[in-house]
Amino acid sequence: MPALSSTMTEGKITAWLKSPGDKVSKGETILVVESDKADMDVESFYEGYLGEILVPAGSSAPVGAVLAYVAETEAELKAIPTQSKPAPPEATPSNGTTQVPSVPSSPPSNRLVASPRAKRLARERGIDLTTIVGTGPNGRITADDIVAPVAVAPKVAPAPVKPPEVKTNGNGEVQPLTTLQQAVVKNMNASLAVPVFHVGYTITTTSLDRVYKQVKSKGVSMTVLLSKAVALTLQKHPIINAYYTDRGIAYPGGINIAVAVAMEDGGLITPVLANADKTDIYSLGRQWQSLVERARTKQLQPQEYNSGTFTISNLGMYGVDRFDAILPPGTGAILAVGASRPRVVATPEGAIMVQTQMEVNLTADHRTIYGAQAAQFLKDLADLLENHGEQLTL
């Protein structure tokens, strides 16, 4: 049987290719194991007959666990007791059969076992793993147990905790959070549980700047142009508009672009351009102007700020070159947009010239979106903005 990756801790049996009693040859593939990266064929170490299967298809087992027995002869096969307990991997049962280890034996019940990500989250949040009940295989503590822990009664009475020192503002007073700021805090805390990654891209904005000069006088802002471009690109990449749920990947019925707007009294809000891919650029311009005005006077309706399927954060208007945006809950990706600046660049022909460029950075939920998908989305967005800017005004 091939050696398993040292980073793999458990595998799921997706299929047994042999049934109990079947003849097996040494090196013959007898089952398929699903790891976190790929499906792997598992071969038999021995020649003989497949005996009792201890881990059926659809079940998971830790690396090194015994999955089944292989008997040398049919007579030995009949002597194997059913529902037997697996012996240590290096042992051989007294009846002459051998084991098919696949995925070290189960840890002792008194040993604390937690996934690497669970350990990291516990360390970051100051959580004692001995107070957590693991819901994974063999009581293993998973990341979900840390995010939504099941508390166990402490072994000793907790000592009184001194309240943390509260820092004041410049006037020596503590300024309470507004309702909006509290909502932002809640959302940002929730985002810590999401495994995100970042992909950046440099876009030449010569064509985009030309289109902007044509429509600026008609009430169309750069934010609206970028929202329209993103919406059109999302039509080709629906996975970037989707988001993770416990039941699977959810694909929204429309493309609603939310844009982060800073509030004067602190916090931020994300007004939404609904169905931005199907709405003309001038209507979007009028909608955006109305949304921003009502956002800053706190007159938006809930569906006008909580229905976004994809978010844009444009700090480029403040002169920021590049940054990473935090993924809002309930979405799969957010695009951080930096400032557009003249830069000296080399052309494919080897010439030196000045081009106006901006950097964008996509933050994506890796449970839903993979690196190649994010890269292709950014590549197509750049192609639209660099070579087909006229499509934004159609």
C-alpha cells in the first residue's frame, strides 16, 4: 500500500473494490480513500482473501487504522471472527491472517487530539482545549468545536478575573460603540472562522479612464464603472458570486454588488447595486447616488445594504495603493481596489513606456473558491477593463 502524506490525519473510505471472501493479489487496488486533496488508490500488502471489513465505505478513519483483514487461505478466512477488535498495526493475529492498515491506531481515550487548525484557533482565542468536547472521529477536536465550542464543566473553580483596563479617548472618556459599529464587530469576528486566501492582479486602466471621462458628466462614478465591470465578469464566473453553507455551495439568483462606504460617525455600510449586470450604467449611476445619500443619513432599507452577493472595497479613492479586504459573512469573495497611478512599465516588445495602472486584490473563501478560479476571474476582469471598456456603456 502506498505511504500516505505526512500532513494527512484521516481519510474517508469512498469505495471498497473488493468484497469479503474475494481473492486479492499483492499490489492490487482494493479500496479508494478520499483525502483533503484527492482520491487515492490503496493496494493490498499481501496476497490472499479479503476478510472482515472493519471500516465500511462512507466512514472515516485516522491514518494507520486497520481497515480490514486478509487471510492467506480460504480455511483461515472462515476462522476469522466477526466484529473483532483491530490489533496494533505491527501485530499479526493468531489465526494467521494479516491486516490491511490504511489510514497509527486510534488514540487512547485519555489523550487530547485536535486538528492543527483547531489548535491554532484555540491558541489565538486563548481557549483551553481540555474544556472542549471534540465532535470529530474518536473525539477529535475540530475547528468547528472551537468556533462554536461545547463547554465542559471546569475541573477547578475559576479564579476571579480582573476586568481589562479600558482605554479612553483623548478626552479621558470611554465612547460606547454605536449599533452600526457593534454590527461591524460581530461580522468581523464571524469572518475569523473562514479559511480565506488572497489573489492580486495589476490592471492597466487606460481604457477605463477613457470611458470614465465620457460618462462622468452624466453622473457615473468610477465606483459604478467598476461595479458594472465586476458584475459582467461574474456572469462568466458564477462560483465567485456563490457562498458556502452547511448544506453546500449556494448560488444566488442575481448579481448584487455591495460597495463598502465609510460612515462619518464611525463604522461602515455596504449599499447594494441590485442586478448590476442587467442594469445600464446610467441607471446604476442614479441608484448609487441615491444609495450613498441615504446611507449617510441612515435611511437605507435592510434589503438595500444586506442583499449583496459580492463586495467591492475601493480605498483607491483615498490614495491607497494596495490592501487586503476582510470577507463579509454570507459571501464568497470581496475585491479590494487600489489607486490608479502612472507607472513606468516594459511592453511585451521590450519598449519602455508610462501606463496608468491599479492593483486589485481578491479575498476568497477557500471552501467555495479555489486559486485557479480566482485567478481566471481577475484575468477576465482585467481583459474587460483593458480591452473592452466600451461594453460597460452598452
